[in-house]
Amino acid sequence: MGAIFITAVAVAFSGAVMPGPLLTYTIRQALVRGPKAGFIIILGHALLELALVVLIFMGFDAILQSNAAQVAIGLVGGLLLAYMGGDMVVGALRNRVKIDLEGGGGSRGMVLSGIAISAMNPYFLLWWAIIGLGFLLQAYKGFGVWGVCVFFLGHIAVDFLWYGFVSTLIGKTRRFIGQTPYRIIVGVLGGVLLYFGITFFANAINALR
């Protein structure tokens, strides 16, 4: 089972380090909430992945692979991400954002955001329905349910490690960032989310043609 764990780690790292809406949101929250943000956000992400693994073994992967599901996720997710990104840009331009050095705020919202932002990404769901399914089946054929558990644990361990590292690095250094640079960073991050939202939406529209 060691090989399954190593495979899960290698595959997960290749995806975790790539820029995406979840990483963008994590950076934003680390600036506001501090080092803990990444761990809390990824908890929501991991809960969604656990639910997906269970659903995939129940045959839900066929639905996720369907064009209708991809279009629906792309349209809704694209609009929501675009709204989030646009709101961040407007907040930065109107000076409505600030760094909270006390690290206050509830954790529940970040957990739910980790679930929602992951679910908004059609590529994330498609990855699990196709690529993830292949690895899960290999693990299951080799070691049954325990093999699947080892693969899943290896996968989410990388998510916690990478996103925790990013949020800790940013959260620990945020006190040295002035208000103006912070507004610029938030505006840029908002632009990135806006880009992902528009891209997801445009791809969904193209799939309808």
C-alpha cells in the first residue's frame, strides 16, 4: 500500500500547486484571517472530495462526466466565481478591504467556501470522475476499501500540506504589508477569480453550441 500512498501524493502535488480559484481564495483569506485559513478552507475541500469518492463508487461518475452536468456546473460556478472576483475588485477600488491582524471571524464560512468553490470548478469534478476514478479503481482492486482509504488520505494530506504552507507563509508576513499594497493584492486576486469565472462560463456556453 506504500506505492498507492506515494502515487496519491505525487498526483495530488501536481494538481495542488497549480493556480486555481481555491488557491486564489486561500491567499485572500490568509491575508484577512491569518495562517489558519488554508487548513480550514481545505477541510471543506476534503469533505467534498470524501463525498465525491463515495458517490463515484455509487455510479455518480457517469453523471459528472455528462455534458449537461459540465455545462450546468460551468454556468453556475462561472457566474458565482465572477461575482466573488468582481466584489473583491470593487472592494479594493473603494477601499472597503482591510487586514485583520486579530485573525477574527468564524471558521464555518471558510469551510463552506472551501466546499462551494471546489464544487464550482467543473475541472475539479471532471478530474475525480475520470482520472480520480482510475486511481481509485486500481487501489480498490489491489487492497479493497483499505486501498481506497490510503489513496484518499495521501491525496488530502498533500492538500492540507500545500494550502497550509501557503496560508501560514502569507498569514505570518501579512503584518508587514501596508494598506495600499494589500488593496492592490486583493484587487489582483479578485481579477484572477473573475478570469476563472468568465473562463468557466465561456467554456460552458461553447459546449452548448
